[in-house]
Amino acid sequence: MLYSLLIFTFCISWLIVYISFIRNGRKEKTYCMPFFCVMNEIMWDGLYTCKTIQNDMSVQTFFFGTYGVCALIFLIQYIKYRKEAFPAILRRHEKIYVLCSIVSAIAIQISFLYMWSYPFNMIYTAYIHTFVISFMILLMIWIRGTTGYDLRIAIFKITGDGFGVILSSNLYLNRNIDMAIVYFGIALLFVDIVFLISFLKMRKEALKS
């Protein structure tokens, strides 16, 4: 029962984050997920949706497939809005950035797939990928401001990642605790909290001006 509750809370929290990305992107005519993260998301969801279907089809399989659909929408929004929303400091190198992102995503996800056995490859790469997303959208608000992001995203990122650490590290069982995930989870939550603080500070400054 507790396992199912943790799974559902973790998955629904990140689904809310992704739907908020899509909603805010359409509303504010921007993209919220960096292209490098979009490519990794498409690769990860494709690989591990197939894996869970083959090995232990569960509610996670549904969510992984849904995340994959969201990733395709992120890609469409990037293509549609990149001219206006792509950071000016990187605009001259956008083609190189896109090419490197595609090649890197394929290489990273396939190499990690064979580096560990299932389900450890799914769990560890999920944390690496989630950390990269959190770190890069933190850079996004520092570079281009809060456009596309809101308080709901910041709160549900923390909620989802917090429950994910409890779930994946076996903290809820109080045995066989995976300390690698605990440490990585702490770093991930730290970035999430910095994102929340940065967002609130920038919104406060925007309201004053």
C-alpha cells in the first residue's frame, strides 16, 4: 500500500510539472524544457517504457508512456518558439548545440542501459536525468527570467523528487538503503530548493518594478 502511494505521488507530481511546462509554454509562447533534456527524455521514456512492458508492466509504464508524449510536445514547442526564447548568448551556436544534444542523448542513454542491469539502469539514469533537468531549468531562469515557469512547477518538483528518493532508496522500508540515491537525492533536492528560492526572489523583484 505504501509503495503504491509513493509511486503514485512521485509520478503524478512530475506529470503535473510536465503539464505545467506544456500549458505555460503555449500560454507564454516559449519552451520550458531545454532541448538537451528533451532529447534525453525521449530516449529515456522510449527505452524504459519498453523495458517495463517486457519485465513488470505496472502503473509506472502508463506514466512513462505519458511522459514520452509530453516530451514530444516539448520538442514541438522548442521548434515553434526557439527563435524568440533561445538564450541570446547561445544563439550563434544553436545548430552545434542541437547536434551535440541529439548525439549525447543517444550515447548517454544507451551506454547507461548496458552499464547496469534492470531496474538499476532505469533508477540511476532517472536520477541523473532528473538532476540535469533541474539544473538546466535553474540556469534557464537565471539567463532568461521566469517566463514559462510558475510556483506550481517549483513545488511539485520538490514533492516529486522527495517522494522519489524515499521510494527508490528503500528509505520507506528502513532496510537495504541505497546510499548513492540518498546522496544524489539530497543534491537534487538542493537544486530544487535553489530553483524555488530563485523563482520567488525574481517574481518579487518583478512585482516591485
